[in-house]
Amino acid sequence: MKQLMLGNQAVARGLFEAGCRFVSSYPGTPSTEISEYASEYDEIYAEWAPNEKVAMEATLGAAIGGARSFCAMKHVGLNVAADPLFTASYTGVNAGMVIGVADDPGMHSSQNEQDSRHYAIAAKLPMVEPADSKDCIDLVAAAYEISETFDTPVIFRTCTRIAHSQSIVEPKERTEYPLKVYEKNPKKYVMMPANAVGRHVFVEERMKKLAEFAETTPLNRVEMGDAEVGFITSGTCYQYVKEAFPAASVLKLGLVNPLPAKLIRDFAAKVKTLYVVEEHDPVIETFCRANGVRVDGGKDRLGLCGEYSQRMVAKAFGGEVPGGLSFGEAVPVRPPVLCPGCPHRGLFYTLHKLGVMVSGDIGCYTLGALPPLGALDTTVCMGASISGLHGFNTARGGDSAKKSVAVIGDSTFMHSGITGLIDITYNRGNSTVIVLDNSITGMTGHQQNPTTGLTLKNQPTPQVSIEKICEAAGVRRVRVVDPNELRELEAVIKEELAADEPSVIVTRRPCALLKYVKHNPPLTVDVEKCKNCKACMRIGCPAISAAEGHVTVDQTLCVGCGLCEKMCAFGALKSSAEVQG
């Protein structure tokens, strides 16, 4: 029965139908929901790994063990997993292995724009790219066939628009594939230099066979229309082209590495004008030019930055640009903000107040960089807060360690913060690290992690102790504090900054959006007592706003965390239940 299905949901359905047995991932928008949907199938073992490198290694192990396997990550997660990725290209597989990676054009939830096709080219691996939810299901099945036919992992590339849009699919039954026999084969799987030399030869031969396959596979198809203009495109850009130029001829590429040189040349010969439409880098366009194919327009018209759209494509290549409505005035920006009751708010208010340098990390707490909190100085990648602070303090010397801290979330600490902490203790550094433990992986949508005591399938599991991990890493000073207790928090931070040895502060309070967290009645403003000093607005709570002559609290947003009440010197903020009583 046909149904609308989210792209990520369709990928998970494709895994189910294709007989996938093993899924290991680390949550990263826009790929997260793939693993969450996959976990709903009893036939699929699904787990959250501590990071993407571990996820890919576990996935490769499962494939060598004879099970069709899959791992998912966002584009920057593939950077973390690059080490096993390149060597997995040499080892090949036993059962099929598919690596899902979701790029994020426009950086809706990422710290950079990155084109994962370069990884496929550099690692010499085939890559497929769906253009809608139906493609997501079909190309998963095709990826497993390619993987097992050519003895290779296959990269499955999506992007934000494909991952988070819906289109029609027709689900089918699952096809079971028995566990393949595992046979000991050191020459294939033990990548010591003598064996790797031979496997490199295999990889090059495999790429030649894949290049031949690319010419005839139905994953790459020509849709001939008006021969006056032709487009070569793939993924979500295919949808933009078809909407902007419905009559044009199109070469739709589903296998984007290796690219089909002959098919491209033949298509180019059939059209008068040839355009290439691809987000991020000119991978297809550069390939065309390198193979002597003229390209009449591409990146010169669309540029390298940001996400494309139907209107952009139509305008760039002389199509009819549909009309639209404008507001006629500038629309106020609505930057992201920490939620009402967020446990990180009190910490960032305190750090800003103390004027310390804050080495930041990836997660909800990155929003602490925005006004009025304005606490963060740097944010680079997962785990960089701790190792970056060590480098910063070591380079600057003197009292630098007494004026700087690192902040990192509980999930990110498990992901890649532990090694940075060991770098500090092992090399006799002196830095203060603050682990923001909100009992969940927040920014990607409330996924479990090793510190929460639950697996991806919500099964109880041993809870990793952040404090004991820090002590085992050589940290003797480990403090735990409630970040909403502002006076205690400030005192603890000052004490640990003054210490002449490494220290860790764990700020522990659950995310306000967790279902089991019970909220207090919302606060209200006593207009007679309010002096309009706006001290309460310094914490950047979206429930608090300025009114005429006083501040006001939005009763529908306030969760009664009481942080603003602690800041008011005039007792103007009270619980609405208390006022009514």
C-alpha cells in the first residue's frame, strides 16, 4: 500500500526490506532518524555507538562476520570515521556493508558545508545518491547488491532536503539473507603492509569494474525531452531541475562515484546546451570537463555556497521564475535560543559574568555563544573544547588556566572528550573542564548515550559514570553541582579556576524537555515591585520579555525553573501558584 514516507524513514525501510541485520550509528542531524526508525524493526539489531569511528568499525566487523550491516552519520561524522573508511576500502566485505552519510547544504544544523563525494573519490568507494524517498528504499537494495558483487563498502549519500522531506513509497516485504560463512583470511582482512600492497591492486581493479558498471546500471538514467537543453544532475538537485525545467532532457545520476564517462559524453552529444546542477563542489562538472565534455553552465551560475532551490535553478539557467509574495519590510531575525528551563542557561550566565575565556563544543550549549549570554569564544568540532583549551593554556602560559574553561556535553564527552582530558593530565596541564550533563543527547532530538542507562532500543544498560571516567583519567578534583544554584555554581567555578591542577566540574540537571521532568508552576511578575532593571533578561530566557514599565513572563513558555527569581533583587518574580494562593 502506497504511503508518504520521510526520507530517513524510507532509508530505514530499505534496510529492513534488504535484509539488513546490524545498524550502528552516532546521532547527527540530518541522519539521526534513520537509526531511530531502524530500531523499530525487531529483525534489525540497532545501537548508538559512542562515536562514528566506533560505529563504522562495528559495522565493518558485522559485515566481515557475514551480516548485512549499516552505519549512519552526518557529513562531519564521516571525518571522525575516515580512518576505518579508507582501510575498509582495502579489506572489502563478506556480507554487504552500506555507509549512510547526510550532507547539510546551507548548514541548517552544522558547523561547515562539506561535500562527502570527495571521500568516495579519495577512498575509492562507490557512492549512490537518492533523489526522493522511493529512491531511498530502492538505492539501499542496490547498494547492498553492489557491495556484495564488487566486495566493497558502499557510501549512501543523502542531504537535508532528502532526509527530511516526504514522498510516496510502496513498502514491500523483507527479504531474508542468511548469515554468510566466515572464513579466516588474513591476506584480505589483516592490513599489515605486505597484505595491503596486494589489496591496493584489488581496489584499483575494482574501480575499473565499477566504472564499467556505471555505464549500464539503471541507477543512471537518461530522460530525453527537449534536446535544446540538457541537465546532468543528481539527488535533490534532480528535483529542482525537473520542477524548473519539466520539458528539458536530464541525465539523472544515482551512482555518483564512479561517474559514467561514456554515458555522459553520449548524453552531451544529444543536447544543444548542457548544464550541470550540483550542490557543494563541482565534482560532476570537473569530471565532465576532464573527459572533454563541454559544459555551458554550472557553478559559474549557481556558486559554491549554500543550498539551492527551484527558483535559483530557474533563474540561473533562464527558466521561468514563479512569482511570490514579499512582506514589504524587513522581517526580524529569530536566532535559535536555549529553551525555557534549559539547565545550561545558569552556567553561561555565570561564565559571562566571570569574564572567562570559554572553549566551546558541539551541542545545545553552542547556543551559549549568542547574546545576551555571549559566553563561548570558540567552537570547532566534537571534543575540541577540551584539547583546544589545553593547547590554548599551554601556549599562553602564566595565569591563562585561571581565566579559561572548556564546556562539553555528556554525550560529546563520551564521543571524543575523554582523550582530550587525558591529554591534559598526561602532559601535566592545568585546565578546568565543565561537563554539562543534561541526561540526554539534546540537540539531535533526545537520543540515549552511554551515560543515560538506556540503549537505542530503550533497554536498561549499565550507566557510565562521568566522575569515575575523569578520576580514571587522572583528574583528582571532580565536583558535581546543580547549574541552577547560581551562588554555589559561581563559588565552585572560582575554586577550581584557582586550583593549580586539572579539574572537572559536572553541572548536572536534566533537560527541561525530557518527558519525565516535572515542571513547577510558571512565574509571574509583581508589577508593583518590578523596577524594570531588566536583570532577569540577562539570562536570555525566551519566556521573559519587556513590557511597558516592567518585564513580563509568558505563562505558556515558563517552566518555573526559578532562575530569574534568584536574580531579582526586588522579589518581583514569584510562582503564579504562590501569587494565586
